[in-house]
Amino acid sequence: MMKIFPMMYFFLFCAVCGLYAQTVGGNASEPGVFLQVLAAESLQMGQILDREQRDFSFRVQNIQAIPLQLQQVRVSCPCLQILEAPRNLQLPPGGECFIRGRLDAGKLPVGQFSRFILMEFAGHGVQRVLVCGESVQMLEIEPGANLDLGTFAGVEVCWTRKVRIRSRFPVEKPFELTVPTADRYFEYELRRQDASEYELALSPKLPLPQGILRHSVQIPVRGVDHYGPIELRISGKVTGWPLTVKNRILVVDLKQTQADGRYSGEVKITVQDNRAGRRWRTVHDPQKEKSSN
């Protein structure tokens, strides 16, 4: 019995979405209602894979006794994309127009969802059309799709972080991942552990630029139609080495020159290692710190 109730709730949710999508136009006598949505079956997505891309289409009809000026069609969520829609179109009484779009479930949280397509009409405001369904998780990513590296120097100490990706696809689905291309920040290595699990290792290209690191990498997916890619978001703070320079004013005795006619001086630099809480001093070779007259 406990397994039945979630399914009943989901079907009830889809039924409500369907009623809304098909009766959004209502009756022409109702105040503020001037459209009827037709052929709206694809707006009720039902269950959709968590990184699946699915197209939908529908028609709208002017149920008013006066013409309507459709200015534009837009969306309320980055998961929706309008592929085909009229712009600055006059709909006569009883006239129809066609709209086609795409939903990217990879930009939705897992679970039930409802999003709106917004149709703007001159003098009549916005008419909303509902897209609804349930995003079903097909992959497990450990430690997660958001990888926080924390605060680190990012100068010369190399390290590796690993992400495990497990598939819930049935065995007959030939789910495969492709190693991402190296970019300006990281090198990637992808290993297949078994039929349903991969391990992605990433290592930095040192030195990394100092500052806040916000980076994303996409892992291409093969074998499942209209699914993927997997996106990993990497963040952290690169500090570099905090340096303290002594002798900021370099005093050069112009009466003492090197054999090649140049002058030399000494610079002392103290490097603070925040992680270990220790200091050490580096003295640069005077021959490498030269100033020309």
C-alpha cells in the first residue's frame, strides 16, 4: 500500500497539470481569459530522465470576438527553450498559431516540476501555458555535481580529485561516458570501473590564476538518445603564495659595477604557508636581481 500512494499522487499531479494546460483559455465570457490551448498533450511530460531533452508543441486559439496582437513568447525558466513561435502576430477571432519548444531536464531539480511559457499580448497582459512532469534521477554522482575545492595556493603542489558516476540505466542501455577535453584549468582522466560505474579524475594545470575559481566541465554521454551531457561545477579560492618583500627600496652603489657594466642588489622574500602556519625565507641570487643603469 505504501508504494501505491506516491504513484497515485503523481498521476493526480499530472491530471491537474493537464486540466490547467487544456483549460487555460477557459470560456470567452470569463474576465481576462482570451485563449484556448489546443493539442497540448506534449506539455504533460510525465516521467522524464534527469538529463533528457524533450521537445513539445501546442497551438493556441483566440476565443475572443476581437483580434489579439501577440507580441512575443518567452519562458520562465532556463530549462525551457522556444524553438518556433510567431512574433508581432495578429490573431483574428478564432485564429490559431503554433508554438514549439524544448525542455532540458538537466537544468531542473529531480522530482516533480511545473514551469510556464509566457505569451505576451498587447493590451491584455501575459497568458501562461503550463509545462509539467517529473524528473527521474538516473545517475548518482559522488561526492556531487558541485565540487568545492576550498581555499588553496594553486602554485606548484599538484593534487587529484576524483568523482564517481554510477548509472541506474538497465543493462540493455549502452550507457557510455567520454573523457572531457583538457581545458585551461584542469586535465581529466576517465576510467570505467564496471558496466554501470565510471571514475573521473581531475588535476590542476599549475599555476592556477589567483582569485575566485568558478569553472564547469561537461562529460559527453553516448548510448542514450537525447540524454546528457553531465555537467560538473568546480569552485574554490586560489590564493597563490602570500609574499612579504623586504628591502622594497633597492639601494645600488653606482661606484660598484659588475664586469659587464651592470649593477646588482639583494632582495629577500618571505613566503607564508597558511596551511602549515610556518614561514621560510628565500634569498634571490643577486646575479638574477640586476638593474641596468
